Amino acid sequence: MQMRYNYRLYPTRVQKLALARAFGCVRVVFNDGLRARQQAYQAGRPFLTDAELSARLTASKATPERAWLSEVSAVPLQQSLADLNMAYRRFFSYRAALREWKANERKGPKPREVGPPRLKSRKDRRQSARFTANARFAVLTNGRLRLPKIGDIAVRWSRRLPSAPSSVTVIKDAAGRYFASFVVGTDPAADAARFPPAGAEVGIDLGLTTFAVLSDGTVIRSPRFLRRAERKLRRAQRAHSRKQEGSRNKDKSRARLARAHARIAARRTDFHHKVSTAIIRDTQAVYTEDLCVTGLARTRLAKSIHDAGWGGFVRMLAYKAARYGRVYVAVGRFEPTSQMCSACGARDGPKPLSVREWTCAGCGAVHDRDLNAARNVLALGRRESLNARGSGIRPGQPWQPLAKREALAVPHTAAPA
């Protein structure tokens, strides 16, 4: 399984200038390739292939207008063209899926919209350059990262790499921080030995007042990182808005505001990693609801939903379950988990969010709203894992060992814990 391991970089002043030069060349190559394909499309010519764009890049280095492209490593420039090709592939795949969806009389979910590639701006706050093994980057014995035509950069190693990296992406974020993102392959045997098999299962009900309630009664409080930092953010935003547009003070205040938001995001991510790792370590099967976070974020609860970060937390559960041999199942989002009694299965109808406890009219059981929902999620997840739809499996009934199945894998967009 391929993962990304991120580490903080501390380049010197000269190395920052070299990285800025590399970022700029990557942006120019991407924009040149995009313009060439756009012009070919407008003129009615065939789609330019990757080989043709690569040949144009090589030829442009011999011209006075683009001679400075030779000052940086050629590998990030070729990777920029590869990124352009991937962007076009995603766009063409979306168009094909959309045509098929319309031909099938709009049955099923509509494909997620993907637009055509756009030009990169020099004012983009996030910049990156990717070095593959062909660039011969190296992690030195003294702990520094050696990049071609940039130098040996100091790295803050928070943990060891599990294997030799196949590529590294150097990133500069909006807060002015530098990171190295290594792509490495993990050892399945080492992953299996890290977390031995566990016999427990758990259903999770995500919320806002409490971040999560587990079916075994565990309650995880919501840290509310954004809410707690709102006063400082408000002060920084107000100071930023008062600075003169285009001045150096405006850039300094913008970076200060970006660092404040980055600290909040880092704390939230750290919290998600710790909670998700603990759940995956102690349970063999994890069940959650397939929440429509995008739709919920359009409601009046948008700020609290973004502050909780449900989407990132669920993605962590999914890829960690796939990595450590656990089972992860997302039950349907339209299941009435808050309306159904987890003891007898009676459905009591919808309830406002202000109702935190209710009594079942069928069996008289008194339920906590969130704990009852978590137990229903557990029952529905067991039913899907056992492929026993409609069998009426309840949390209180004995269950059989889970059938071996492939856990849902999520692309490696988050750092492991």
C-alpha cells in the first residue's frame, strides 16, 4: 500500500530562492503546455500528445526566451506535464461518464463535475515541485534531504520512513512553511504485526455536541478548535483588512492569518489521527454512516460541521482499516438510525435535534439519541458485512464472525498515524 509521509523542511535563504525558481519554472511549463493544447483545439488540430509536449519543452530550452528553464532540474518540469495530462484525463473521464449518465435517462448519482485544466497563477499561495527517483534525490545520513540544483535541506524527522521513497514533493503552503511529502510503500507484514487481530466491532454516530458516540457507550467530546480560536482569528482578520492593498504589511498580515488557520487545521488533523488510530487498533470492524457532508455544509450548521471535519476523519478510518486488515463499512445515508429503536426495531418517526432522549413506544426502552443511533449503525453494518439484507439482525443478538472481505480503500491523501 502506498502512503504519503510529510515532514517539515527548513531551507536556507539561498535554498528558498532556488525553490522559488523551481516553483516558477514548473508553473511556466504547465501553462505553456496548456496553451499549446488549447491553441491546437481552437485551430482544429489533433490533441497534442505527451511526447510532443515534451519535445517542445526540450526545444524551448535552447531559445533565449526559455533558456532559464535549464537552471532547474528537468524532472519537476516533466512531472508538471504529467500533471497536465492527468488533469485532462480526469476531465475527459468526467465528460464520458456524464454522457453515459444522460444516455441512461439520468439514473443513478450524477458524476462529480470536473472542469478542464486552468492556467496556474504566480499569485497562488500554494506551490509545489515533484522529484521522482530519476532526479536522484537522496536522504543523507546526516538527516538532510538532497535535491538536485537546490542543495541539502534540513528536515524535521518526526518518524522514520518505512521504506525507500519513490518520489518527493516539495510544498510551500500559504503560511510560508515548506514540507517534503514522500511517497513510500508500506510492508503488509509489518502493518499486520503492529495491530494484532481484535474481536470487537463498533458503530459510530458522528455529531456536533459530541464528536462521536460509539456503540459500546464511549463518548468522544468535540474539541471545537475553530470555535475556540475565533476570537484570535477575528482580530487577525480585522487587522488584515485594514492594511493597504499591495503593501508589504498586507503580505505580512496575510501570512500571519494563514499561520493561524494552519495551526487550527494541524490540531484538528492531529486529533483525527489519534482518535481514528485508537478505534482501528481496538476493533476489528468499524461502521459509520455515509454522511453527505457537502450538503450538510450548506445549512446553518456549516461552520460547526467544517470545524468537526467529519469527511477527513472518515477517510482516515477507511484507509487505516485497509492498511491494518480491519473492516470498514459505510451504511446508507438514508437509513433511519435516529428514528429506530435499537432494542426492538420499532420506528418512532423523526425527531428535532433538541430531543436528546426518547422512550420507545413499542418496548418502553429509554434511549439516548446518539447511543441509540450508534447501535443502529452497528446493526446495519453487521447486516451488510454478513450479506444478510432484511434478516433483522439486532445489536442484542449473537453474531457470527465477519466474512472476509476487502475493506474500502481511500486514495492516500492523508498522512498515516
